[in-house]
Amino acid sequence: MNAALTDQTVLARDLAQWLEDREVSSGASRTVARAALERRHGIPRGVFWSARHRVRESLSRWLDHLIEARVQAVRSEVHELETTLAAARALGRPDLGAEIAAAEADLTHARERLAAIRDQARA
């Protein structure tokens, strides 16, 4: 990595790679993942390619969009965990206690990540 890159460019690179990796983890190829991210967030797929293969200062101009995309992804995760947790609690089955406790811990962790992303965006 080029030592001359600004903190904003490094952050933009990391966010782009995280978003792309998250999309790929669902089974999509990198090409399909980049196209999906472009459709969903309006960030050109070249930004994701650049973040992985040729990081340049121009990547930092996408930082706000990348932060918002990450916030949306984590919000979605929080919502999914809240919904799953509410459904598990509604079942009222004592044998789900360990799973409910694990889901509560995951939810707490996801909320902390969301707060950290927001704090990072303000910095």
C-alpha cells in the first residue's frame, strides 16, 4: 500500500472492501457483488475494483457514500436480529434460552458497531 494515502482514502478502501466482501459472502461473484452494490447504493462498481486493486486518492471522494452504505448494512443486520429475537421470545420456549442469550449478545454487538460507524463518520 502507498504510504502517501490519506486516512480518508484508507477508510474508503476499507469500507469498499468490507461492503464487497459482505456481498460476496452471500454467494455472489465479485462482479455480481459490485453490480448489486452499484444498483443498491449508487456507487460505481469501479470504486470497488479500485479499492481492491489500485487505491488512489480519488477513492476518498466516495467516502460519504461508502459510510452511508455501511450504516445501511448494519442497520439491516440490527433490524434482522431484533425481529428474530422478538420471534424467539414470543415462542416462550425455555429450551431456547441459550439461543436467545446469544442473539441478544449479537444484537448488542451490532448496535455497538453501528454507533462506532457513526462516531467514525463524525471524526
